[in-house]
Amino acid sequence: MQRLRKALFSRPLVWYMAMAMVLISSVPRNASAGLIPSQMAAEGSRQADISKVQTALESKVVSQRLSDLGFNPDEVKMKVASFSDSDLHQLASHVDQLQGGGDGSLGIVIALLVIIILVVILLQISDHKIIIK
């Protein structure tokens, strides 16, 4: 009876938990959705995009690279101000996607720990033992 109960409840539960962890881990961390009125989106979006791009352009690495290429900061600011709304928004969205290095390593460590824990749980449930010599 114990064996039957264990066979019926442990394997489907393990598969369910494994699939749930895969689905939960596949959702992006910064995904968000919401509705905003179109007037609010149009009013501050250009200024917000300009400020995002200016913040990115003021970083040391970007400003050094631009000066190496022969651009001075005033030329760059004038060029950014002359962009169309769609070009400016596209550039600002690409600036948002930039990561400052080392940001993804914590996610990889957590994913590996979750996988290791799941493997240990699966081995414990199935009564398998690993012997390292």
C-alpha cells in the first residue's frame, strides 16, 4: 500500500513541481504591463527619452568613446535633440536594455542552485543514492 501511494503521488507531484519551476523561471524579471492614457504617454515621453539618452551619454565610457571618435558633448546634445520622436524612443529603449556588467551572474547562480535542489529532491524521492569514490 505504501509503495502504491508513493508511486501515485510522488512522481506526478515531482513532475508538476519541476514544470512549475521551469515556467516560473522563464518569466522575465522586468516584465510589466499596464494601461496609461494616451495624453500622459505623449506628454512626457520625449523629455523622458531625452533624459535617458543624456544620462547614458554622460557616463565615462560613452563620453570617452565619443571624444575618441572626435565628437564634443555639445555636438552630441544637438544631434540627440534633432532626432525624431520614433528614433529617440528607439534609442532610449536600447539604452534601457544595456546592462552594466555582472548583472546576470546572480540569476545564473540562483538557477543552478534551484536545479541542484530539484535533483537532490528527485533522488531522495526515488530512493536513489549517489556514491562518490
